Amino acid sequence: MQLIPSLCSSSLDFAFHHKALLLVTLIWFIAIYDTIFAIGNSSVKFLNQIKMKQFILTSVLFFVAIVANAHKLTIHLNNVENGKGQLGVVVFGADNYMQYTNATWATIVKPEKGTTTVTCDLPAGKYAILVMHDENMNNKVDTNAQGIPTEPTGMSNNPQLKGFPTFDQLAFEVSRDASIDINMVRYIK
């Protein structure tokens, strides 16, 4: 399985996209506002100006509401054995579970022995996290002949598994800013 294909070529996440959209929208509305009020002062134009102010205010509040729905999730990756290679952290929703090229959020970070901390912004919802420690930087999780990972992995809820995890086994709810601890495990030494 490839570590996080092409998705991590961009480090932009959900909140950044929406904040950038908000900024561009605000600039656009300011430009429209200035143009309208520079035109003149007739009573018809004055009424149109009031309507435009209401439209601008409503639109800005709408985009602020979108950004406000993002919650900061702090992910603590515990028991990181060493600082070699890279850690791939992937967040899935129920609708895109195990679809690495369509993940909700993903990143690759340099591991720090002990605990490595990663943060992301997510809208309210139910999510699952998979973490892979690609020690040899070959961009995949190495496995033995039985398909068991030979490099450390971690999952939300730290389940004790026999077989591959389902979304429900890993799922947790995000409804406000929160943190989650994920223990990295090496199944085969």
C-alpha cells in the first residue's frame, strides 16, 4: 500500500482553503462596495446601496460560518521508536475510508522519537485516522508474507485487532476542538 500518494504534494488543509476563500470573498465584496458608493447619491441608488450592504453582510456572515465550523484536532503520536524516515497521517470520513487519494486530510511529517504531534482543522463529523511510519522512506508500508506491517503503524482508538480495521472500530467524533492519542505499534520486530 502506498504511503499517501499525491495527496500530500499540497500541504493545504480544509481550514486553509476556507480561510483563503473567505479572504478572497471579502476583498471582492469590498471592491464592489467601494464601486457602488463612488457612483452617486440619488435616492434610487441610495436604496440599492442599502440592499447591497445587506447582501454583502449576509454573504460575509455565511462565509464566516463556514470557517467557524472547522475544529482544531491535535493528534499525539505516542511510542514513536525513532526519528528515521517519515510519518504519514491520514484522516478519513465514513464516505472515503481507505481511499488514500480522496482522504479528508493527510500529511507527512518528520518523526520525533517519543511523541510527535500533528494538528489539522476538520469540520464536525465522524473520522478515523491511520498512521504509517515509513522508516526506510520507500513511500509504502512494508509487510511480511502474511501482509502484517513490518514498520510501525497507529490507528485512532488504538484497537487490539485481528485483521484489518473497519471504519467503525476506528471512528471518533469531532464536534469541537479536541485532541487524540494514537499509540504507534510495531507488530513484527
